[in-house]
Amino acid sequence: MEVSDKAKRVMVSAAEKLKHLRSQRGGLRLHRSLLLALAIRSARDLFFAAQT
């Protein structure tokens, strides 16, 4: 379950960073937002693969 735990941590960290970026004055930076979305998607895929 180590991979699953790491994937959870990555998803939580990326979601927190995305939330922080959205709350900053000046709006959301698109490039960074897309990178975080990619990290969340990859971590989610690893999490579900580890569950099976």
C-alpha cells in the first residue's frame, strides 16, 4: 500500500496548491494549473492501480 499512500499525498498536495493559486490575487496561472491537473491525474491512476 506504499504506492497508494504516496499517490494520496501527491493528490492532496496538488489540490492544496491549486486551491492556493486560485485564491491569489491576479487569478490562476494556466500553465501551472495544467501541470497540477496532470499530477493529480497521474496520482489518481496510480492510486486506483494500487487498489486492484
